[in-house]
Amino acid sequence: MTVEGPQTPASFSGVFAAALTASGVTLSWLQRRLVAHANPVSIATLSYWRSGERSPEGTASLAAVEDIERLLGIAPGALSSLIPERLRLGTLHNPHNPFTEALVLEALDETLELLDAPPLDITRELSTHVVSDVGADGVIHHRTAQSLIQAVAPTVDLVTYTLVSAEGTLLRPELSVRGARVVRDHLHESQHVYAYVLQLDQPLVLGATTMIAVTMDRHDAHTAQVDTGAFVVRPIRDLVLWTRFHPDAIPDWIDELEKTDPEADMVDRPIRPRASIHQSRRDFGPGALGLRWGYDR
């Protein structure tokens, strides 16, 4: 008969190290994600936590630990419950998400006002497919969006489209349009919002549909757009985003961003980096769907 001895209680460092191994991510990747979520922790500190040489201390560390649980896909409390109770003090603030930065939304409102743009909700997108090609420098070089739109106003002659990049900056792109023509456009001084007004080839009556294809090529000057996505103001039946990375510039980390609840924060999900990523949604929105990426090197 074998008698088992008492089991060693789980330690923070042991659970943290095991979760890192199981997830297959690096400390560098984790540190970049924490910084992006306004929970800055140095790689050295994370290494100390993993080895057990130090333990998380203070409210800020607890916020980072709870974020680590989400990023590594482990149960809430699996790590934070192992922090000494005396350290768990104070009120935690919601993580900062650059994708919904208030300044970007203000820039969008200013841009639409300056353009005297028609309302975004006079049409609805029934189907939109967006293909983004990322170059060897890690930024978008080519983007094509094909949309099937339907008029929800008595007569629609002009429609408004926007391009927003909260992570990087934009320059006025070279536009090629089918099914309409550009009548005016504006790049906000922040270089985070670009909008353009299209005149349809044929005006739409209520309920009528048409196809629009817009291709954007990178300007000769540098632009640092390191995110891509779609914003939907009305429910859309079919939304597909296909992001293709240059084989020499596959990111070290990629986050999927999604928001459908206006009262909730943007959902930020880490996904495995690879050369081709597609996102597909049925009956999606109103809301936003996109990708954000970066490089540790």
C-alpha cells in the first residue's frame, strides 16, 4: 500500500511558468501586449515573476496579472488568487484601448463635418469583403474593399466612407473606385482619420442595391498603418476581412479587435501570428472588427 504525501501548494511562479509554456508565447510578446493595454511591466519583472525571485506587488501589478490571465487564456483568478492578500488593495481602472481612443472619434466627427458628408446611415452594407496586403516593412501597401450596399433613404446619390487607424498614421491614399467617383475627401490633421464622399454612378431609390469597389494603394511617402478593420453602422449580413502579410514580415504578435456592444469595451483577443488571417462574421453589427499587429524586434 502506497501512502501519498501532502501535495505542494501551487505557487504564482509555477502557475505562471506553466501557463506561458502551454500558450507558446514569449515574455517579449506578453510584455508588448501589457503595454498596449496600459499595464506596463518590464520584461525583467516578468522574468522575476516566472522564476519566483520576486512576486507581484501593489495594485498596478494586480491589474497586470489579471490582464495576463486573459492574454494567456487561463481562468480568472488562477494567478491573482496566488498573490498575498495584503497586496490586493485599491481600485482597478479599465485597461486603455488605443482602438477606441476618444481623440480618434473626435477626429472622425470633425472630418465628417468639414466634408459636409452625407449621413453614414442612409445606406446599409449587405456584404463587404476587405483584402489588405502588408508589405515587407510591416505596414499596409494595398487595400481593396468590395461592398454591396442598399439604400435606406428615399434617394441616395452620395455616400460617405471612412478609414481610421488608431495605432498608426495615414496619408492620403491613391484611390481607384468602381461604381462611383470621389467628389471630395479629407485627411484629418491628426493623420488618424481619412474620409471621402462618393457620387454613385446611378442614384439609388429606397431598397435598391449597387456594388462599390474601392482600392487604396500606399502613397510614395511613408505611412505607418499597422491595423486594419471595418466599422459597421447597421447590421451586415456578410463581413469578411482577409489580411495577408509579406513572408518576410510576419508579425510577432497579432490581436483581433471586436466590438458590438456600445456599452462594453473593445474585445481584444491575441491570435497566433501567421502569413494569412481571415475574419468572417454573419449578421454582424453595428460594431467594429479588425486586426492590430506589431514586431518585438
